[in-house]
Amino acid sequence: MCATKKRSCDEVLNIVSLILRTGLAFVFLYAGIAALGDPGSWIIYMPAFLQQLVPGPALLGGFSVLQIILALWLLTGKALGYAALIALLFLTGIIVFNLSAFAIVFRDVAIWCSAAALMVIGWNERISTSQ
């Protein structure tokens, strides 16, 4: 059904995957770098209960580094289903723990959906290559 005169299903999925990976990587890379550069503007999005366990600056710094690593991982396209799953978990946490700021984080729902779509593509590739 997705095969056209010009592109096969695999070619279309590769293009869609690249677009989704690039968009998600940009979001995580920007957030990670921006939080490291201006932690005061980003620490408010870290859950209070986590800041009681780990000092805020260390928590935010660690999370920022993880976001940057995730961005680079997404760009590689390797183990895509797992990378997208981690992105989903990060985004779920951001949304759930910041419902009081939903006027700001509502956009993360669209990013969450992009990560979910990428996870489906990643799991599909994993299943396809193992058969």
C-alpha cells in the first residue's frame, strides 16, 4: 500500500524515521544544552521530590547530560526502539510531573507522539530484521 512508483515502503519508513529522529534529537539536544547554560530557568521543571533526594543542580546537570546522550543516540538510528522508549519515558515524566504548567508543557504531548511513532518504527525494524 505504501509502495509507489518512486519509493518502496522501506524507503518511506527510512525518510519518516530520519525526520522524526532529527526532530526529537533537536528537542533533547536543545533542552540539555539550554539547561546546562541557564539552570535557573529549567530547575523549576524538575520534580520537588527528586530535588529532595538529589541536590537540584546535580539532578538537572545529570538529566541534561542524559538528554544530550539521548539526542546523539537518536541521530545514530541504532537500537531505535529502545532510544524512542527512553524518550517516551523522559517526556512522560516531564508531562506528568509538570501538569501545573500544562500551558507550557502541552507541546510535549506532540513530541511524545513523535517518540511513540518512532518507537513503532524502531520495533518494526527490529522485528523485520530478525525474521
